[in-house]
Amino acid sequence: MSTVAHQPVELDGRHLSLEAIEAVADGAPVSIAPAARQRVAQARSFVDERFASGEAIYGVTTGFGRLANVQIDPADAATLQLNLVRSHA
């Protein structure tokens, strides 16, 4: 790990350079641009509305890939997402 001080890295959700990744790996502080936070909030609202309506949402209320036609009980949706993150970790 480098001991070089880095400028803060602001994530805009659209562009990510190798230099920014390296700076973050070396300990640069990270912030998220307000516009990126707004897009995440809008996406979350979109999914929440569809989830509340009972609509099938790929990977949220359905399985993945070949299991896309398998409905997941809404009570198990949070566990599905946790397991997805764990499987990619």
C-alpha cells in the first residue's frame, strides 16, 4: 500500500477510472456525488413500489438465470439479496 496522500475520490455513478480505483485502494477518502445518490434513491423507490404491488422483479422476487421463473416468497426477498452479496464476496 502506498503512503502517498491522495485527493478525495468522488463517485458519480457514471465514470470510474483505474486511477480512482488505485487511489481508493491506497486509502483516498471517498464521497458519492449528490446526483448519484439521487439516482440510487429513484431506483430504490422504483423497486420498492413494484415489490409492494407484488410484481415479479428479476433477482428480487424471482431466482436468477435458469431460476428466473421461480417466484421467491416476499418474506424471503431480503435473505435472497443477502445471499447474493455473500456469493459475490
